[in-house]
Amino acid sequence: MIENIKKLENIINSELTSKIQSSIIENDELKIEINDNDLIEVVQFLKSNEKCKFRQLIDIAGVDYPDEEKRFQLVYLFLSHEYNFRIKVLINFETNQVINSLTKIFPSANWMEREVFDMYGVKFKNHPDLRRILTDYGFKGHPLRKDFPLTGFNEVRYSEKEKKVIYEPVKLEQNYRNFDFESPWEGTDYIKEIKQKEKDGKKN
């Protein structure tokens, strides 16, 4: 198996010499990194070349690195049923870059790209219907960006007064609780008090 993947790596590197920034074999899968401008040409090659035949797009995954100059990374996962090969194609790009859509090559990319757009705010060029797919259309922000608060900005509830669903700023209310775990053998203060009352009761 590993020998076949090495042959595949050699084929791809020889055919796409100037477009492959790096390639590595991990867990019986080939992983290649390319420039975002070469995405369409590389994917077309992987799909149509007789020695590759990656004709199924499994998934498109987004990754956020807030401290990096090229903040976002997209990972494209392809499968070749004919040769039983898997390949990951990685591209790194800056926050405001627009990435070419794969919908004309793989129609299934439609919803996958919409999900990445919704969760990370990554925009795709020539996408036929780039709308939110997991959050509400009035939702602000992108949940999987690491600069997005875990609680969100707004919460949704049904108002009996207005007889409709309304948006409100998130309010987090937490009552103060005093925890005392100095000695796990003795227990917290309230357990000590209960035990003391039980002792006093037995004495009486």
C-alpha cells in the first residue's frame, strides 16, 4: 500500500512540479500543500488524470490560526475509489482572500463551502449560492473563528408579549458560590457542618 502511495506522490510531484509546495505521506494518506491560486488546476488534474482518478470530494475542512500571517487553512479531502487512495490538499491564505469555488468540478462542494463560509467567514469566488447553512440568516459573526465569543453575541427566545421570536444581547447570570476543597478527605464546609450536627445529636 505504502509503495503505491509513494508512486502516486512521485507522479503528482512530477506532473505538478511548480504547483506543489510540499508533500508528505501520513497514515497511508498523501498530503500536499499548494498555493490558493493553483487550486482549480490541481483539483482538475487529480480528478481527470488516469493515474489518480480522485473523483469523490469527501469533505472541506477549515482551520483558524489567528496568530499566523496566513490565518486560515482549507483542507480538501479526496478519494479515489478505483485505486483506493486518499489525498489531502491544503491551502493557506490571508483573512480577506477569496478562494475559488470547486462547485463546477465537484457539485457536492456547494454545501461544504457554504458551511466553511458560515463557520469561518471564508468567501468563495463563483459559488452559485453562498448563504449561511447552519446559523440563522440574521446571525452576526462566524462561530469557529477563535476571536468569536463562545456564548455568542445574541440569544434567541420566544416573546409571549410580542408573540414572535426575538433577539436579545446575551446575559450571563452566575450566583456566587463558595467552594472549599482544602481537604478532600474531610469534605466541604457544609458536609463538615452536617457531620458535626450528627455528632452533637448522638451526644444528646
